[in-house]
Amino acid sequence: MSWGYFLKVNILILAFVLVLLSIHKIKIGGITSSLEALLGIEPQVEVELDEDSPLRELAQGVTRFFWCQTRVQKLEFASGESLEQEGLRWFWTSAEGRQELNSVLIEKWFGDHCTLEIKQLAADPVLREDMGLWMRVHFIRGNPQDFHLNPSLEVFHFSGRYFMSPQLVEATLSLKGLTP
């Protein structure tokens, strides 16, 4: 074997390993800020804090948050409505009854909204006040987890994180808009 062949094979193996590591890193926690800067990706979250807002000193910056730890089986909303998957079909249940939804649109919705752009906040007792259930998420594995919302501060709590995300509110409204 020549050195050229040996070198090419090793470079291809190294490139393959780097691609696998990159895919894994993106799935578990998004792209690191240094890679975002290198690629020119800027997270965009339109969250403005007033000068006298109690959240101003708690703000830690804008980041991406991947909340779908595994496949979602069911979403329950505080309003009593729910979205549930049975087999390959998705059903919307509300006070009016149960309706089947377009599975492709629902899967596309999850693809678009499992990663949220958020303004991360430091944990603070002020944020815990007036927290109410926004949405309960049932995954195919593990225990259900809840999104809680403090409506007066527009702050969410999920999986130990406090954050602001207008994108989550819009995503929830757009999901409800997919119902017939």
C-alpha cells in the first residue's frame, strides 16, 4: 500500500467521525456559540425588556433550547384540549369532540418547533410566583414534563429552565390553527 492511499483513507475516517460528532452535538444541545459565529448564524429572539422590568438583571442571553428529548406522544393544554398520536395518526381532542389531523402537518410542526429560540433567565423566586400549566408533554419514554407560564412576566419554566419565548406562544397558536 502506498502512503497516499493510507493518508486518504485516514482523512476520510476522520471526516466521518467529525460528521457523526457534529450530528450528535446538534441533536443534544444545538450548535455551540463558536460554531454559530463561524457559520454566521445569529439566534433571533424578539424579546424586549423594559427598563424597570424585574427580569432585566436575570437575563442570561439568547440561546436555542431543544425540548423534544425523545418522540412526543401527546400534548395536553391547560384549556383541556389535547393532541395525541395513535399509530401513525394524530388526533385533536377538545370540548367539541375528537378529530383526526393531517399527520404530515403535525410532524412538520414538531420539526419546526422542537428547537426554540429563547432568552434564558436565571432562576429566581419572582419567576416562580403565579406559574400555571401551559402545556404537558408526554414522551414515548419517560415521565411527562410540563411547560409552566407566568403570564404577567411572560416567563416559561420547563425542565429546570426559566426562559422567555414568544416563539413558543406563536407555535402553540399555530398548532391550534391546524385543527379543522
